[in-house]
Amino acid sequence: MTMYRLLYFSVITLLSLLVCRQHVPDIKKEKTSVVDGKIPEEGKVHPGAYRFDQYIHLLKGKSVALFANQTTLVGHTHLVDTLKKLGIVPVKIFSPEHGFRGTADAGEKVGNYIDKATGIPIVSLYGKKSKPSAEDLADIDIMIFDIQDVGARFYTYLSSLQEYIEAAIAYEKPLIILDRPNPNGFYVDGPVLDPTYKSFVGMQKIPVVYGMTIGEYANMLIKEKWLDSKLTMPAVYIDGDPKNITPNKCSVTIIRCEGYTHDSKYKLPIRPSPNLPDMQSVYLYPSTCFFEGTVLSEGRGTERPFQIFGHPSLPKDLFSFTPNPTAGAKSSKCYGQLCYGWDIGGTVDEVLQKVDHKLQLKWLMEAYKLFPSKDSFFILPKSGLMKQSFFNKLAGNNDLWQQLKEGISEEDIRKSWEPALSEFKQTRKKYLLYKDFSYSN
């Protein structure tokens, strides 16, 4: 028996090494690639999914459900295909916003279907329902979550993670979270969510940029008891041990990344959603996503969303562009109209210098200052009440729009984020699974 076990683990290790050595798609050949065809961080950082020796043995002989999308990769091979090669075929796949293949527009509702490539049923958890039902999980022994986050509170994969954890607890299913690096995990900044403005673009009292991986965030959700108060919080285990998996009982096992710290500038091997095509957009997204709550185009329908933004009524001596429908951005603001505004893109290094370990407010403040009709700058809901606006959901409060309107200085706006931001930073430190960033902000 011992010899067979050694042989088994040797085969698994060999397969892991072979898969990990594969290159991600070349950006010139694969439109969804965001880097230059190299393994992330020049091969030094590997997401939890690569660490087969830590979790494959937990799946053998089990009926597996996988929460996944196009970012669920090991090298350039999807985890579904990798698992199938190892004799584990997921019986069900749950998908987030943008769908399993990651091609749907922001906010587009995607229904359930059978994936043509794999023949596996896909259950959408964005739209009519946001968490698995008892029926969905009736035939499931163990659940996996493996999605690439981008580190901004309003990116909905974080809310999907919470709903998935709560379903695992409610229906007593063991859950494995395959951790992935946070590309914006090298700083913490922004207003902390006021629970009054809780929504699917912000469910917890965290800042816009929270500086945690999904594994670390899950660890905090559970141990701080931020989940549904009617649920009994499960045990959390770090890395795989078969003793931690008990049938008909929820436990959460987090498989850590290798080689990652919060100083890492992790480059995504594939775009995490249709309108984050490259690292420049990923780095700028936490600062420029606020334009989604205004009448300005945030660059959807161009090649560089969240790097360029503007509106037809802004001064005509500014940078100009015309957004038009594209795959993954079929419907948005100002399509077909010549817009005037800003291009804040550049090389990756130039953009990192512009971000400067902070949530940047200067672009939003300048746009509001130059916009001729201040009363129509923010998009109002049908009720006409600013308090219920999407901008307030993104900001997580009713303060930021008022501060912009009153011309409050950036320094004073930042002061208003304290002490909630400092309190979060102290809470965050308790749940880190990797060395923290060295930058002090």
C-alpha cells in the first residue's frame, strides 16, 4: 500500500510540474491575454490551483462543484480540463458576473446552460440568484472556489465569494478556496463602506482597496463573523489535510499561493473581465470606476477602458475619443459620440507611478470641476434621490458626492476616511496569509 501511495503522489507531482511549466497565451494570438506570454511574475508566483499535492487527494471519489470562469487557469489550461486529466470531473460549474467564459457585459444577466466544450451544466450566480440553492448542491460532496479577483471592493467576485461560502455553510458542504494573488494587494486605501449602502458592489465594511487575497478575505469574513448571523461559522484550515474534510459538515480549506507577498506586482495571465484588458486598466480601476456612477464615459467601448474617460460637453481642448459597441461592452454611455476628457494610461510602470499606492481622487475631482452642468454629473435612479444612486454604492457612503459638490480638498476628504480606515487596517493584519507590504501609507 505504501508503495502505491508513493507512486500516486509521484505522478501527481509530475503532472503539476508539467502543467505549471506551460506558458500562458501569447497576447498577439489570444485576445483575452493581458501580459506578454510569460508565467505570472516570471514563474515565481503560483496561485493555489497549481498546488495539486495540497488538494487533489481531497477530491478523489467526490462529487465536485466548481465556482469558476475564464481566469480559473493553471498555466494556459483551464482547471476543469486539468482536473479531468487527473480523473476528477466536476459535475457542476457555478459562474459569476460576466459568465463562465467571461464574455458577458457588466451587469448582463446570464442564464443556466450546458457548456458546449465540457458538457458540464453551468449555473449562473449573477442575476436572478446569487448563491447556490439546496437543490443545486443536493448531489455535491465538496465545493471549490477559484476566481481571480482584482482587489477593489466594488468588483462583484468578492460578493460572489461571500454568497458561495454562506451556501456551503448552510447546506453543510466542505469548501476549498484555491487562493490567487491580488494584483492590487500592495496597498490599502479609500472610504470604508457604510452598511447603509450595502449592495452587491459592496457587502462589508471594507475600504475600496482592501489589500487582501480572496483566501485572506474569506478568513476574515468567517473569523470576524461577518457572514449571515444565523449560520454557525465553520473551521478554517490553511492548506490541505484529509482530516479536515468531514462528509456532511462544512469546513473551509484555503490553499495558499506560492511565492506571493503583498509587495508582489502580480501580472494577470488573462483578463479578469471584458473591460479590464491589461494591467494598466487593472491598476487604475479602483480609482476610475467611480465614473460608472456619472454621465461620463469610463472608456467602455474603447481599447483602454478605465484608462480614458470623458464626455461630449467637456472642454474641447482635452483628449478626444469616441466609444462604440465592442465585445463585452455592447451597451454603455456616450456610444457614437465624440468625447473630450483624459488619457491617463501609459506603460505599466508609468501607471504604477500615477497610482502611487493610493486611491487617486484627482481625476474625479478635476472632471467634476470642469463639467459644465454640475446637477447632471451624477446618474440618478428613477427615484431621483442621490442617496440611492449607483455612485453612492460605489463610494459606499453618502459623503463623497457631497464633498465633491462642496469643493472639499482631497486632503480633507482623506481625513474623513479615518478612523474607519485605520480600524480596518488593524483588523486586516490578523488574517493575512502572506508577508505584508513594506510600503507605509
